[in-house]
Amino acid sequence: RPKALPFAQRAALCPNPVGRRLFEIMEQKKSNLSFNPDVTKKAEILRLTDLVGPSICMLKTHIDVVEDFDWDLVEQLRALAVKHNFVIFEDRKFADIGNTVQLQFTSGVYRIAEWADIVNAHLVPGPGIIDGLRQGAKAAGRDIGLLLLAEMSSKGNLATGAYTEANVKAALEHPDFVIGFIAMQGLAPAHPNLMYITPGVQLAKGGDALGQQYDTPEAVVGRKGSDIIQVGRGIFGAADPAAEAEKYRVAAWEAYQARVQA
Ligand code: 5BU
């Protein structure tokens, strides 16, 4: 693998302000760790986020699993994002026609376009999904970045081969809005303005009972050339989530350093 460009230099190549900001935060905090507190109680999400906040560049949410959701949760998460300097990625995985995703993005209970910095989408419906979400972001009047689901971590998933390649092509065709991918690796050839975020990461290889597959930060960022590790249960399932998050941050950052110094 050739020597990688540092995040600071990649920030300058990003046409989307959120992509640029995320690369800058990564450099400032020496963190390429994203944390997802996939728990169902508002207070627990806020507690975990505040604990782990110093170690992360990004918080990933599944807002629709929260049992006691209210708008105050969103406001408190935004306040934590300012306090700890991270971006918020709502992992909504939009997957419908452009007109419908625009409504799902801006309306309903969650009004995601009003508070998320980053969202993601499946390309199954075709590129109209990108245009629909872009219009939603414009209507909300906020800078938002989109990630395409080029690959997945779960056993037997269908995001492979020509489908993965179509995601890369679509990203290159929408450089103002698409900031990168959910992928299991830094997809070749490298596009340094785009970022690669990999879920299915724990400190030891393994999996869960429902098809999740885990690889290590060293393998994902070092060998496979991804940029950001996405970690949930590995951190919030530990006895000391703050200390555990630091372990992941250091492991992923050292793997990144080895790549830029190679
Ligand atoms: P975990 O607890 O570290 O396994 O959580 C992984 C998170 O990443 C979880 O929120 C999933 O919804 C998300 N995820 C994933 O695990 N695999 C994928 O391919 C995609 C998302 Br896309």
C-alpha cells in the first residue's frame, strides 16, 4: 500500500464543509474513532456520549431506537458536540425514492436534517436518492454530508463487486454532497477527498449471534486502509467506557500514523 496523505491535507481537498471539518477534528483530537451508543434510553445515551466525548471525532446515532426521544435529546447532543468537538452522524440508512427520503430526512418526529451533520444512504433506488437528500439539506439550510453504503460488515451482505463500484462512481459524480463511504476498507483506487468509515470493529476479532463480524483497529486502518473505525458495544459494553474508548482511539490513531509515515 502506498504512503497515505495526512488527514490535514485531505481536509483541504474536501468540497463539502462537513467533510473538511471532520478531517480537521480528526487531526486536532488525534482521533479517527467514531462511537455509537446503541442504547434505548435518552439519559444513557447522553451519559455515554459525555464520558467518551474526549476520545472521538464523531458520534453515530440510531435515533429511532430511543424509547424516550424528545427534542431536548437532540439539543443536548448538539451541546455535547460543541463541548467535545465532534460531528454527529445519524445512521438512518435511507433507502427509498428521492421524494420519500426528502420527507423522511426533513419531517416526521426526528427532523434529522435539522441536527445531523452526516447521514447515509443505500444506492439501491439509484442516484435520485442523493438528489432527494441534497434537497432536504438545502431546505434545512445546513451543511450536511452524505455517506454511501458501499460495503457492509455483516455476514452474507450483498454490497459487493459491481454494487460497491457503483457507489464509488456515484460519490465521484456528487462531490459537493457525498463525503465518503461506509466500507470495510479504503477502497482502491484512493480518492483522498473521500473518507472511509468501517463498522464491525473490536479489539479482538469475532462476531455476534446475528451476523456481525469484527476485525481489529490495526487490521481495518492499518492493513485495509480505512480512515475511521466505528465502535459501539466494544466501548459501551466495557466496565469503563471512557478508558476503553481511549484504547480504541490510540490503536486506530497509531495504525493511521503508520500509514502516513510508511
Ligand atoms: P457494534 O456494537 O460495534 O457492533 O455496532 C456497530 C454499529 O455499526 C451499529 O450501530 C450498526 O448499525 C452499524 N453498522 C454495522 O455494524 N455494519 C454495517 O455494515 C453498517 C452499519 Br452499514
